[in-house]
Amino acid sequence: MPQDKNKKTGLDSKGRALLIAGLARDKQASGVAVLQMEGLTSFTDYFVICSGSSTTQVRTISDYIVETLKAKGIRPMGLEGVSNAKWVLIDFGDVVVHIFEEETRAFYELEKLWMDAPHLEAPSLSEDAQAEKEEE
């Protein structure tokens, strides 16, 4: 996948992955991981993987990511698993987001499957949330 910048946001694939990781952290997702998939798979550049402590939190994280990116002009190509919220997959093309309920993540161990993928340092919060926190 090309690292073209999105015309509306000015973000490349890596920037979108890090933004999504920060958005997940905004909603208290745990175990946020960003895996660089370039060269390991032909279908995406990055995985963002995180967990919620309940299906309600998984849905909240998913909804927040989708709505925030839609507001920035980025729409998902696919969205699966929202109805049971044990594992929600959001496909943005160059970034695929996996939001797991904690027990489901432990069962599938997705990071072990892709252990050769380099891990990027995920931000603690999105830039918007950091700005809001600094204003308090």
C-alpha cells in the first residue's frame, strides 16, 4: 500500500495508525499496539490492536474511532463484529484496527501470529485529547 497522504487530513498511513492508537487510548483502551505490516502482508500497512474490558467498552472505542475519523473525512472500508463486540475489526485500507474484549484477545493472540512485525510506540492520547487535558 502506498504511503500517500490523505488530502483531507495530511496524514500518511503511519500518521493514521498513530492517530487511531491515540483515539483508542482516549477511551481507556488497554494494551494498545501498533504493528507495521509493510512487507509482511499485501492488504494493509499497519495494524492497531487494543482491548476493552467489556463489550460495551469495545463498542465505545469502535464508535469513537469511526466517528472521529469520519469527521476528518476518513471513512472505513469495512466494519465487522460490532453486534457482539467481542472482536471488532475496522478496515481503513492502509490501517486495520482490531478491538478485542480482553478474554477474546488472550484467546486469539493476534500479536503472536504477527510476531515478526515491528512495533511502533503508540501515543498515550490523541492530539485533541492531549490539548484538552492541557487546557484543564
